[in-house]
Amino acid sequence: MTKNVMIVGVGGQGSLLASKLLGRLLLNEGYDVKVSEVHGMSQRGGSVVTYVRYGEKVYSPIIDKGEADFIVSFEQLEAARYLEYLRPDGRVVTNIQKIDPMPVITGAMPYPENLIGKMEAKGFAVDALDCLALAEQAGSAKAVNIVLMGRLSKYFDIASEKWERAIEECVPQKFLDLNKKAFALGKTA
């Protein structure tokens, strides 16, 4: 059976590395894996979506509405924006950080209040944590993506050592310790 992970965020946050890391891990586990290209405005500030699909045989990289097993989100509003893609028994793994989109920046709209509470009230399983604080604790605000992967790993029956090997295969040597620490903090927070 094919499993589907949507990674959603804002350009410049590292969603590409997150999807590359997840894809590498799953390939190493022997799955057929399809990782979509980035959809959206990948420059800093625009909404970005990548799909990671894996299973015995995967024919398309695209995830349709109601098919995502996980939505991994770098920002609350992005999680809320893509909820219709989540399966009824799916899970949202999200950073609690708020990044104002252009309508909020220009004053045309307020940032929606209590998004995590609203998602939970609609019956969605939400695992929300302060990934930015954990990334900073690991040594860099840029490690939010790896903190999120650490959190996601709690829901996979794949040993931490295998996730760390995938990190080693995707991250430059000089950032390895920082990223391994970020992963561990996300997993255990």
C-alpha cells in the first residue's frame, strides 16, 4: 500500500532538504519512492509543497485530496491551508511558528487565531511543537526542517540510526552534528 507525506511550508525554510532526506531514508529501506518537485513560490516567503510517496510500487508523485497520511508543516497557516489533503486518519506534524503571508503583512487580513485548536476541533490529529526553539537549541534556526523530520520519525517504524544515516547522506559534513542534534531534539521533545 502506498503511503503519502506532504511537506508544506514557506520558501527558504528547507522543505527541499526535508523531502530529500525522507526520500533517501525510504529508498534505503527498499521502498519505491517518488518525490515531487517543489510546487509553489520557492523563493523566500512563498507557499511551498513537496510530495513524498512510497510503497511497493509507486506510479505517480502526486497526492490527491484526502490521500495524505501526514502533513508535515513548517508553519501553522500552511498546515491549515492543506488540511483537505489529509486522510481522515492522517496526522498533522507542525511547527507552531507563525510566518505572516503577504495579505497579513500588507494589513489586508489578520493572521487567523488559534489554528491548532481549530484543526483539533475539526477532529484532526495534530502534533504541534516549537521547532524553531528546538532548532536554535541545536545550534541554528535553519535546522527547523530536521527538527520536523525528527518529530515525524516518531510515527515511522524505522530505527533512529537509519534516519541518521540518511542525514549523513544528505547534509554537508560540517553541519552533521548540528543536524543530528536537531533530529534528536525533535524526536524526544
